[in-house]
Amino acid sequence: MKKIFSKIILKYLQTLTRLYVKRQDIDIFGLTGSVGKTTLTLALYGILSKKFKIGMTYRDGHGLNSESGIPFAILEVHVSGYSPLDWIKYLFTATLHFFFKKSDYEKFIIEMGVDKPGDMDFILSMTKVDLGIFLTISKTHTENFEKLNKDLLQAVFDEKAKIIKSLDKNSWAVLNYDIELIRGLENITKAKTITFGLSEGADVRGIVKDVSPDLFEGEINFKSQSHRIKIKKFFINKGIFTTMLAAFAVGVTYGIKADDCIDALKNIEMPPGRLSRIEGVKNTIIIDSSYNASKTSMFEAAGVLSLFKDRKKIAVLGDMRELGKESKIEHEEIAVEFSKVADEMVLIGPALKKYFLPKALEKGFMSEKMHCFGNTWKALNFIKEKLIQRGEAILVKGSQNTLFLEIIVERLMKHPSQADKLLCRRGEYWEKKRQYLKTQN
């Protein structure tokens, strides 16, 4: 009965959203990818808001990119809880806004996340996309694609690629030139295209000049013009730089000057838990990437940790979840990478213990420098009481599902009063989940 009721509600919201977008004449910018969607959303917002009234599915510190979250974001419904009474209030507000509210936005940015087959079809049924961005592709949520009996990377790609295939000749496709699968869509889509990437041949090409813990220097080339960019505000790696190139490509496509795009990129506010730099206790530096994890983002995080050559490097890692039969090989691959980078590691979750630990030992990492825990709270006690001495660089990264590694970041911050501003998954709903985890073995 609950499933039937949920389907009715989603169908209602789907219909409201489709009609509202069409009537209000809002241009929809849809973006997909396995890593970097929220960072791209904020980069796009920073650039496009220089010229247009922009809305987005990211608000109040989290992304409204679910089947119900997208309609609520477009219909400008503030979501703060998930009780039955809250849902009644949201549906009532959505209906009122549909009939009586003029949209505050000319263009709206939607994170089109895909967790399982059919997700993209549902999102596309809500609205026509005027500009589609395909940022990255990797094996995420592969557990949900195993029933398709096809190559798992191809299965995830095919679902995400539907956004590009849905575009008409008046639309724009913005494609990552560095990834062959994504680049190939340029020959399939009906839309006008612009490509971005670090490879020669991209329409918007980035060149990394210098990377350190305190400074990133790069160059963005477009139409025979070169533009320098320096960023000190937050950690940058090749993945984040590539995300910035995508935002730059959209900006210049919509008539925003290159220098204005660069200025916006230097000043964007990065979303919490995505390689945030946080001052820790005992003169430590925390690299907070606790929001979520995939193999690609794990590799990128390892690259950032490796920059701290004059500090002891501690990797606090949690399982990568929802990988199904790919779990073994994915965890083994990141074990190889972190064995090269970290001086000491704290591993949280059964997959890391089962797959990561033996592979790291095989690669020569000392067993006494790896510490396994089944629970984030227990790992925290060890880190605080026995591991941290002074001045370490501490990377915290893992999937969110039953791990909630922000627990560790919050207790290691020099200024924990800033947690609500700096950390991911804030609010009563998430705090209850964290406290419940405390009661588990």
C-alpha cells in the first residue's frame, strides 16, 4: 500500500513539474556524472548568476536530486523533514506554487543522479533538457545494474547517456573530451556540442601548471586565448579542475566573458565533505571528503593527501558501498594507490577489511600501520586517543551508507562550533542516524 501511495505522489509531482517548467519557460540545465555533480552545480551557479536568475537542486547544504527532491526544488518548496505531516505540507505548497507563483528563475540547474536502471527516464519525463552536461563515468551503484547482464561500466554509462541522447538540435551537449565513452556521444547527439578536458583537442582545454597544499595554478585555453587561474581557497586536483572546465564551457557558450568565468571559479563555495580543508586539533590539517566515495574520487583524494610531503599522512577510509560483485576489485585497486601515499591508515567497514587490507599487505604496507574497525565511533576513539600526535595531514573519506565519517571530522576540528557550516549531512534527521550508529557493534 505504501509503494502504491508513493507512486501516486511521484506521478503527481512529475506532472506538476513538467507543466510548471513549460508554462514558466524555464531553461533546464541537466548534469550527470559519477563524480563531481554538486561541485559542478555550484561552479555553474557562480558563473551563470552573473547574467541570469539561476535556480538549482543544491540548497541548504545538500542536493535535492531525488525523484521527489527535483520537483520540490523546481517548485520552490523548502524541505526540512520527512514526517507524514511534512509531506502533506510539501504537497500543499507545491500545488499552491504551481497555480499562483511565478518562478524566480530563468534557468535551473538539475543534478541528474542515477542509482539504478530507469532513474534517468523518470527525471527526463519531468522536463525537457536545454543543455546537458556529461561530466564523468565510473562504476558507481553497480550492484543495482547487475541484473542487466552486461558490462557494468557500460550499463551505468548507457543510463546516464540518455540525457545527451534526449537533446534536440536547438540544445547544447557539454562533453568530457578526456573520457572516450563520453567523447563518443559527440557523434550521436543531435545537439550542438562543446567539449572540455585536459587532453589536446578539447574545445575548452585545461593545463595544470602547479599543485601544492596551498596553491593551484592552471591555464584554460579557449579559441586561441589562454587564461590563467590561481586558487588558494580550497584543495584542487585534476578532477575538480576538469569540473571547472565544464562550468567554463557553459559560461562562454552563454555569452559570459572568460575573465568573469575565471573570477567566479576562484570564488565558488565548495560543498561540504568534498575535499574541504579544515583546521584540526593539535595543528593537524583535515582533508574532509566524508560526503561519499567511489574509486575515482578515492584516487583523487589520495592525490591530494600525497601533496603533504612535510607532514605524516593518515588516511581514514570507509567502505565504498553498492558495488556488488565489483567490490573486491575496486577496493583492491584503491589499496594499491593508498599503499603508495599514506603513512598510516584507519579502515572502517567489512569490505576494506576483507579486500583492501590483504592487498595493502601484499604491496608491502606494514600491518601495524593499518587499523580496522567496524564502526565509525570506535575508530574515532582510537584516532583521538592513540593515533594523532601533532601536525598530521588527515584524509577522511568513505561512502555515506551507515558510515557517516563526518563524525570523525567533527570531533577532530579545532573549532567544532563551525560544524553546521563546514560539514555534510547536518540537521536532526542525520544526527539521529549518527547517534543510532553509536549503539551498534
